[in-house]
Amino acid sequence: MYGDVFIMNNPHETLKILDEYEGFGENEEKPNLFTSEVIEVETDKGQIDWRVYLYNLRVNGLMLIISGKYQNQPPP
């Protein structure tokens, strides 16, 4: 760990598993459900590069979940 940041022992294998879980990559259905990018993140120890998955499909017409907690969202 780096402060509250997780350091991976085997990043190649871990990211391969995460990519598969998130539906990202050459062997996944197109278009990929997510894209993967490295962004700069500000921490209390300074800036670091962090890999994130960004939703890659249209959201027009989908319900906005104001709380951010989809588990607590009542059915439509």
C-alpha cells in the first residue's frame, strides 16, 4: 500500500482479470462496455497515475440515480 493506494504485485495479470470483468479488450463484445484510461489523481502524497474504467455506451433515456447507490433505487 502507498498511503491508501493499493500496489499490485502482478499488474499484468491483475489488469487482465479486471479488463475481462469490465468487458474491456480485443476479445470482448464490441463496442466495449467500458473504456480504460490512465488519469492523474491527486492524493495527500501528491499526484499519481491511476487506471480507471469509463462507461462507453449511451446513457440517453436511462434513469439518473441521484444517490449514486443503485442498490437502493426503487424499481421503475
